[in-house]
Amino acid sequence: MKKIYKYKIQHEIEKIHAPIVNFLTVQVQNDTICVWAEIDTDIAETDYYLFIVGTGWPIPEDSNYIGTVQDADGMLIWHIYWRKEDVRQ
């Protein structure tokens, strides 16, 4: 069964374990960066790593762009990427 779930990003690299079909959007909700994804409860869960990348920072190799958000003051801009392996490995 397909559903939409929300995942909070609270660290520069956030690991989630879920049956994700598609990442939909990224937005700030209550001062927290959140990613919404379409999941399918009929498929196996997989590890995904979400990355916060600041403007001018290196982008993790082989990563996929989800979206861009800014803080409440508009001073900080964050770009969110995902991949299936942790870049620290």
C-alpha cells in the first residue's frame, strides 16, 4: 500500500530505513527541515542517507537532489540530497 511519510532531518547526515518509492519535497516545518516521501508498505525497507549541503559545499558523489530550503530569516540556504550509502564509508 502506498502512503506519504514525513522524515525530519536533524543532523547534517540523517539515516532513514524505509520502503521509499520516491522523494517528493523538502520544506521547513516548525524550524525543522522535513522531507516527504512516497513509501510502499509492500516492498522491503532500505537504508537511505539524507544530506544537508550548504551553498558552496561539496555535493556527495552519486547523490540525488531533493530540494532547497532556507531558514526563517532567509540567511541560510540548505540543499538536500539523498543516496543509499553513507559518504563517510
